[in-house]
Amino acid sequence: MSLKAVAVSCLALSLASSASAWEKAKNPDRFPSIGLTYTGIAEDGEYKTLGFTQDTELLSRSLVLDTRLPLSDSFTLNLGLGTTASEIEGEESAAFNADEFESSGALFTVGGRFYFNR
């Protein structure tokens, strides 16, 4: 089963089970909601081998569309789908050529939030 099929199945199941979410008066997430999150990371580092060092830079980004689905007064299910991309660049030096690496892919998140409100 593909990642997309799993995500759609979880979302459909969650929506069906949260049809009475509006009755969850004690849940701070009493209504289903959606959100959009962008994350950017920049890191500097060094690659060392055989006594030589190359300075490197990592850039990583992700964009996630998520939903919170209240299932009871004290529990909310979190689901998200998104995309991610990374780049690594190495500076040219006497021992190394300039290097560059890029990658991208899909991102799936699932989680839960338990509220102590009894």
C-alpha cells in the first residue's frame, strides 16, 4: 500500500470518527482545523578525511499541510502531508573539488495530543 493511500485512509477514518467533534466541549481542539507549516534549516559543517578539511553548508526546507481532528474530550489526532528538499554544498579547496548534492521527497506526519482536562 502506498504512502498516499495510507494517508488518505487515515484522514477518512479520522473524519468519520470525529463527526461528533463539535460535542467535545472539553477538548481545546473541539473543531477540526488545518494548518500550514514551513520549516527552514541552515547548518555549517566540516568534512574531514586523511588530514584534509572541506567546509560544507546544509540547507533544508519543508512545507507541511496538517490537520487536527478531535476524537474525544481529551484526545486529538494530528495528520500532515508535505514536501521536503535539501541541498549540501562543499567549498573548493586544494584537496577537494566543489561538491553539490540535492534531494527532495514527500513527508508524512502522524501524531496525537492528549489533554489532561478531567
